[in-house]
Amino acid sequence: MRLARSALWLFSLLFAFFGAASVLAPHFIAATADIELPTATARIDFAATYGGFELGLATFLAFCAQRPERLGLGLSATAFCLTGFALTRSLGIVLAKGEVRPILYAVLLLELSGIAFSLWAAQRVVT
């Protein structure tokens, strides 16, 4: 149970960090994936979509980490969210007609690692 709780806190912190970075430095974060944010509308939407979602998920994972009966739920949610990101990113890479920057492969590797770790930790939750 300690592993599951620690994993949830780690994922919560990681999502919170990325979410905060997306809100506070949207141009920098977007530029890592060749995304331009030329207008206030684009910046706001990017911050809400990336930052808002990540901060909301971080809060939910912290909520789950606080009670033993919610550990499995939080780890499952982590695995589902990361799987959605990884599957979409993988499909995009496979179907890409142009060069894909190495950052996308690095992020995909992090997502796949996060999926494996969250599922592994979820199996160790004893209720």
C-alpha cells in the first residue's frame, strides 16, 4: 500500500508540474512540440487544455492518495489517461507524413513507463 500511495503522489506531482508549466509558460511548453500560440485565444486554450487538465488530474490523484480505498482508482485513472496519450501519440507517429521530432519519442517512452508503473503499483494495492 505504501508503494501505491507513493506512486500516486509522484504522478500527482508530475502532472501538477506539467500543468503549472503549461499555464505559466505556454509558449515554452508548446514550442517543444512545434506548436505556435500566435494569439491570446490560442494561449488561453492551450493553457486550459493542457494546464487545466493536468492540474485537475493532479488534484484527483492527490485526493485518491489520501485514502487506502481510493489508491486503486487513482492508479487506474493514471493508467487510462496515460494510455490515451500514448495510443494517440503512437498513432500520430505511425501515420505522420513528415519528420517527427525526438521529443515525441521521449514523451511516449515516459507515458509507456508511467502506464507500466501505475499498473504494477495498482496490483500491489491490498484492500
